[in-house]
Amino acid sequence: MDPRVIEHARVLVQWSTEVNRGEMVLIRASPEAHDLIIAIAREVAKRGASYMVSMESDEIIEAYVNHADDDTISLFPRHFMAAFNECDVIIGINAPNNTRTLSSVNPEILVVRSEARKPILDMMMNRKWCDTLHPCNSLAQQANMSLDEYRNFVYNAILIDWAETSKKMSILKDRLNLHKSIRLLGQDTDLYVETTGRIWNIDDGKHNMPAGEVYTSPVEKTVEGKIHFDIPFLYQGKIIEDIRLKFDGGTVVDFSAEKGEKTLNAILEVDDGAKRLGEIAMGMNDGITKYTLNMLFDEKMGGTIHCALGKALKECNGINESAIHIDMIKSLEKGEVFADDEAIYRDGKFFYDK
């Protein structure tokens, strides 16, 4: 086994979820992640905890939704909820056999399925949890890399000193928490949001691995202006690219996408909350040097900012409710971020950079 897989598992169990003796650990993964599952089980055993593996894949989801009627799609999986209810720790591993498996499925069906499972997502947020991935051929191909290149890319972003990284991000977090608004300026972008009463937090690997972002939930009705998301992303097997959103009174009033506009429209029509921002964040992981159509990595890329439509973050005092939380990314190598009147970021450098 690649020793980096063993170290990845150690980071997940010891740093990310801090598994303790006697805890119940649920590992959600696809067969492609077999090596990492083995390594996690080994680490869980060393911590005196118990594990259970739930296998999932896009192929299984496709088979189900393509043969289910409307009532079945909306059926709440109470047996799955019961498993979540008994867990102390949930580790999710993405390692798809084919990243485009769901591209032929009607996105509205997948949205209905997500709405039916929303209580499970809410419960997970009250547990110790972390999502990660295991390098595999499909993700390497999606990133336009060989498998060896992709492994190096992944572990360069994951196997770092997270304690030191956490301290660095906290400097920015503490400064932002002194201010009451954020303004983003860049190409085709002038977006203003207020953050009064909201809390800026850091993602230092306790819920995502890799991690590396400073984030909050904006005051929903204060979002004004326009933003151009120039980094493509993959949603349910479909690429959405070159997105432009316009906000008035906190709600999306106009939108466009060079590619995937129909899917973007379906996202916005999920519910009223899907038309508002649930998150705004800055990417801080300099080990991620290019986008790979994988949001777990792309949103953490240094020199970027991202916003999420939909569900707000309770730990930030966010209140927007939605069945979705969809991140969209903008490069800020040639942009500025102001907190009130203070320039905290300009053209690739933060206020503390020399």
C-alpha cells in the first residue's frame, strides 16, 4: 500500500474527526476507495472504536432513480437515518468509477431526491464528520492528469502541517470578524455583502480533507451586485461554466452560464433559499495549484473566492434554508477584497503578506 494512503487515513482519524475509544464510525465510500477504507479501519481499531462501511456509487444511484416513480424518489430512507442516528463519526470518501455517470439523469429528479434526504444532511452536521477522496483513474482523467500525477497533486494538498495551516488561516479569520461587510472587486464583479452578526470560521480539516478556506454566511438580504464565476465546476455529472449572477435585495434576479445554463436554472428553482447566498469564502490552500472539476479541492485553491447558493452555515449564524448548497468559484489573482474600508486582499496577497 502506498504509505501516503496510510498517512491520509491517520490524518482523517486523528486530526479531522478525532476518533475516541468506544465511538461508532460510519465510512461511506465506493469500491474504488478500498485501500483507504482498509487504512481507516486500521486506524479506527488503534483508537478503540468500531466501524461500519456503507457502499455507494453513482451507478447505484443511477439505477435507482431511473427505475423509481415520483413517490419512490421522494421516499424518506428512514433505515439510513437510523444508521446515522447511531453514529458518532461519519467519514465520506469520493472515488467514482465514472464522473459522468449521472450526466444523463434529469437534474430535477436528483434535486427531489436531495430534498427528501435533507434531514439526514441536517443530522450529519451535528456529528463529527469529514469528507475526502481517494485518488482514482476517473478523477485523474477529469483533472487531465495521469494517475501518478494526480496522486501527487492530491497528497500535496492533504499531507501538510494542519496545525500550522490552522494558525495562518486564523489570522485572516480574526481580522474579518472585526468588520461588518465584504466587497469583492474583479473582472465583471462588484459584489457587496454584510456580515453583521455572522461569524467567520476556518476549515482546517475538521470537515473536509483537503481543507483550506476562511468562510462565513452573509446576511441574506444584503447581497447586492454582480459576480462572474470563471472556474468551471461539475454538478451531478454536468459541467457548468462561465456563470454570471446578479443580486438585488439578496436574491438572484438574473443569471447566465456559457455552458450548463439549464442545470443552473434547475438549481435556482429548487426552493426560495436556492436563490440566495448561504456562504462566502476565500481559498487558502496553496498546495492546490489548478482546478480539477472537483469542488472538494477547487474551492480551497489559493487565490480564489467562492460563494454557495442555498443552505447557510449554522456555525456562522447563517439562517438561509435550502435543500442544496452549491459552491461556485472565482479566480481573484487580479482582484480585490475589502472588509469595510480595509483592503484585506489584493492581486494575490493578503494584508499580512510582506
